[in-house]
Amino acid sequence: MLFSVQILLLTPIVFLILYLLLNYFVKGERCVCIVVLGDIGRSPRMQYHAMSLAQHGYFVHIVGYRGSTPHKKLRNDERIEINHIREAPSFFRLLWTSANLAFTLLLLPKSGHYFVQNPPTIPTFVVVWFVSVVRRSQMIIDWHNYGYTILALKLGPQHLLVSVSQWVERTFGKYAKDNICVTNAMRDDLHHQWNVRATTVYDRPPEMFKPTPTPEQHDLFLRLAKEYPVFKARSASDSATAFTQRDANGAVTKSADRSALVVSSTSWTEDEDFGLLLKALEIYEKDSSGTTPSIVCVITGKGPQKEMYREKIKNLHWKKVQFCLPWLTAEDYPLLLGSADLGVCLHMSSSGLDLPMKVVDMFGCGLPVCAVRYNCVEELVKPGVNGLLFDDSTQLAAQLQELLKEFPCKSSKLDTFRENLQAFQAKRWHDQWTEKVLPIFVDKQKVQ
């Protein structure tokens, strides 16, 4: 009986060892595993990596958490397989996540490269490095930010976990075959601090982010009006919305008396202070000049502070400013940005070395932006060229008043910004990816 129990316990271990040994000698150059220790649907840059890899003939496994729905193009691509891991119980999160991630990666077919999103750093770096050693594969890191600086916002800079995270990033970052990062400032900092060499690969908008034609705007607003009243027309008409109207001949035009549609996308976290925008709009609400239009302010995204601010907004009784806090599909989000009049970015980088991807999306849609000023943001937002930078709520309120003055009849500065964004829109994600990232995965002599 005891012998039978021992055989029963040892059998899966033996099979696992044999499986790993067999995989050790299997080549996996045309297979890439992308590790996103977060909600896959809310990791657009890694989704874009997957789609570009698939477009060049690679088979891609994405490993991450369930949550938001990934983009349809990702879900429908036969070369991309999404693998979900279960989120850990809070009482032993680190051990659970490490074991879960390790077993998931080891049981997947062998990959020639393990492509890691950072942050989060712990336990991703250690687990992926271990798996890449076991499988004779190569680890690549995409540095979106530093994990330890984000932890410092939540736990304080002196917390032990912050120091551990910094050590893990510094140590295991050097073990990667290649590193890419999102700004020149981060590239220089990685080299200066830790002697890690990285290639700057800016976020660029994929083809789906583009200005939305007026008829498509109308269809979008009609859909949204079923759930969000701010998009409904003042009159009870099935052929009109708060921003557009369809005439008897079927032609769609923008309403002459429409409000300005201002969009902000936020993760509702400590590094994006929504209170700053709320205070600016309060100043705007009190403007009695009579030259500024009413505003419909749409704030997209999910995050821990969302419900707190939703309750604050419920208690506001403003006449010039209305709010809407929707969660949009991956397909509707670009349509909304391409329909808006002005974007606002509240991202304040924890490291001062990353750039807000939401601004890249807005620029791809030809949408000018007012953004919080911080170190290196001018690598993306050029003040007076494609948008404006602000330091506080008073300055943001003044910019809203300036840009929206006499809207929609007069918007010369916004029009100029839109014209200047055409050059940014010319180079899309896949073009840059093919130039800068593809050589990491193939013999450079084969890349034409």
C-alpha cells in the first residue's frame, strides 16, 4: 500500500522532469512568451508587441491576469494564445504568484525568448530568469518604469520591499539579453545607475488610433447615449446626439451649439491626481466671461480611487461642466479619442522617466493635449506645438479657458495643434517595431 502511494506521488514529478528534459533540447526560436504580471487587457504596449510578433510569423504566448478584454485583433489571431494565471490570495501572495507563474511558464511549449513587462518587478524578474536558464532561452525586458518607484508611492521610500525591488531590478536587469525602454531619459538612467544598456522604443499609436469621421462619431454617441445620459440630445430625437445630428438626407454634421468634449484617461492611482482636474474644472465652472462653452468631461479607466471620486462628482451641481465615467471596449476607446476636442493627461511619473501612453493614443487620434509637467515629458508633448503643459489646477483652468474660448466657432490654436500632429501620426507602432525590436528576435543579417 505504501509503495503504491509513493508511486502515485512520484509519477507527476517524473513526468514533469521528463517534459522539461525533452523541452531542453527543443528549439523555440519562432515562439515568444510575453509575461505581463497584470491585467493583459490593460497592457496595450505588450498587446502591440504580440500583434507585431505575430505579423512577422512568430507564435506568441501571453501570460497574465484576467480582467479587461484584450483587443479583438489579439483575440482573433491564430498565432497568439492568451494564458491566464489566477491572482494570488492576499495572505501568501508572493509565494503563490511565484509558483503559479513558474509552473505556467514551464508547462507551456518552449519559447526562444521570454519578453517581460516591468513593472511589476517582483517576482517576475526572478521567475522568468529562472525559467529562461532552465530552458536555455533568452530574457528580454521592456522597461515601462521602475517597479521600486511605484512601490515607494504606496509604501514609502524607506520600506524594505522598496529596497528589495530596487535590488532585484538592478541585479536581474543585467541578466537580460536585451533591454528596451520607453524614453531616452530612462535609457540614460539605466546606463548611468546600473550599467544596463537599453534601446529607446517610444510608444507609437497603432492604426486603430486615428481621427474618427463624423458619421462614426454619431454612431458611437448613439450607442453610448443608451447608457450615459450626457451623450443624449437635448431634444427627444432618434437622429441626434448631444454632439451630432443627422438631417433628412442622411448627412451627419456636428451640432453648432454642442458642448466641448474633453477626455481624460486615468488609472485612478496615486500617480494620477484626478483632484487636480476637478479643481481646474471648478475654476472653469465659476468663469463668468460668457466666452467659454459648457464641457462634457469624460474620464475613462479603472482603478482604486474611482469610486471615491465618483461619490464626490455626484454631489456637484454644476451648470457648465458635466461628467461621465465610462468603461469602454478596446474598440470604442479609439473612436472616443478621435471624436473629442481636447485631451487632459494627469500622469505624474513615479520615476520621472516614463511617458504617458494615453497621450500617444490621443496624438494618434489627432487630439491635442494638456498634460502635467514633469521631467522628460517634453520628449512627447511639445508646448505650443501639439499641446500645453501645466503645473497646477489654476494653470490648467487657464489653458482650458484659452483653448476653448468661443468654441466651436473659433479654435485656431486647437486647429494648429491638430495640423502639427499629422507628422506624429505618420509613423505608427508597427513601422517603428520592425525597425527597432524585430532585430532582437532574429539574426540581424536576415532583417532587410
